[in-house]
Amino acid sequence: MTESRRAHFPARLPGAADIAQAAVKAAPKPAAAPAARGHGLDSDAVRARMVERLRALGGMEPAALAAMQAVPRHLFIEPALAAQAYLDNALPIGHGQTISKPSVVARCASVLLQALGARPARLLEIGTGCGYQAAVLSHIAGEVYSVERIRALHELARSNLRALRLANLRLLFGDGSGGLQAGAPYDAVLSAAAADTPPDAWLAQLRPGGVLLAPIGRPQRLMAYRRHASGKVESWCVEDAHFVPLKSGLV
Ligand code: SAH
């Protein structure tokens, strides 16, 4: 653990445990991303049009839309697909996984903000993938932990995120089926991978009043769960969902 990491997280540092931790460290920002050149994707106006389409869907939180405007999605997509970056598509990121659709990322962020009534101070994402949603979440939460079980994707996310210099985002390589005890308790847990039932650890690692948002069941539904101080768990369905499955073990 370096002093610079300690400076960002003085109170509750994750233990080393069996999880390899990689903070997204500051690095010189390139003048322009190579994938953006020639596509016109580096223009804020391209992203602003996507944000307007998201706003038109209704029910989106202003802070979530601002986060969607702030994060350049084309930097998370391989150059051959970059022209599709601001369409409402899930796109392949390798290893049989996909980057979530912008409307799904914006909806999840909005639901969490609405359910909590405030910015989450501490949020856990299960399934970093290419790191896009983690970057969006870092704009709406105080601290974000994101865990990924496929090492190559964990490394891809690190590389994608380096230039964005998001000091409040921690990427971890590990199996998120058991949550991440090191950062608990969380105000919010958000899973980008679907489970048959919500793993107990995800609920147990919420603070009282905290909210879990996850795709659950077959057919999948995006489900929200609030853990009350009494231990009672209240749940509600947000919408139908189509996420990749939650898997166990490391790859
Ligand atoms: N958050 C991504 C979406 C990635 S797709 C985005 O920004 O678009 C879902 C991810 O969940 C995949 O990368 C998959 O490998 C990961 N995943 C599945 N099961 C997991 C588990 N048990 N622990 C951690 N990550 C898991």
C-alpha cells in the first residue's frame, strides 16, 4: 500500500487478502485518444446528443446524465467498433463479455441515486468489464470499488481508465460473488452480471438503508433491494434485463 493510495482512503483501506488491487493511478493525459481521431468522437457534441436521447427516455437523474456526458465511451471500445460508441448498443469487449448499453448504465445510476436520495458515499460494482460503467459511477459516488473475475478484462479496464485519472476508483481482480468485504459497508452495490438469486454477501455488505441493484432470475429482471436497519430486506422490480451471467472463480 503506497502513501498516495493512503491519502485517498485514510479510513478503510482494503486488505491485500487474495485480491490483487490496482488503484487507477494518475498518468499523463494524452492530448487526444488515438481511437477518437478521424471519427469525430472526441467531440462533446456527439456525447451531448446521446445524453439528450437518454433524457428523452424519462426518469433519468440529472447527475447520472452529467456523468454520461463526462465519460468518453469511445475510449472503452475497440477502434473498429468506435463509430458505434454513442448508439444505444451493448458491444463486445472480448472474452464473451459486453460493454453495457448507455441506457442501462444511465438507468442503473439513476435508480441508485433515486433510491438513496443522495450520492452514494461508497459503492461496489460487480463486473468491471472494460471499465466504462465504473468510470460513470465514479462521477456519482464518493468512492467506487469495482471487481472483475477475468484478469484480461481487469487489465483492459486499468489501461482504459488510466488516462481518465479517477482518483476515487479502485479496480480489483477477484470473484465478486462474495462481494468485497474490504470496502464494506457500502451505500450501494451494483452488479453488471446476472444471478439466479442475490448472493447473501451483497446484501450483508450494505449499510443499513443501503441499496443493491442487480439483474436477477430467469427471465432476468433488474431488481432493487433495500436493507433496513431491522435486517428486513425490501425489494422491487425496476425493469426487464439482459445481462451476462454471474460466474464464479477466477479466469
Ligand atoms: N460494467 C461493464 C459491464 C461488463 S459485463 C460495463 O461497463 O459495461 C459484466 C462483467 O461481469 C463481465 O466482465 C464478467 O466477466 C463480470 N463477472 C461475471 N461474474 C463475475 C464475478 N463473479 N465477479 C466479478 N466479475 C464478474
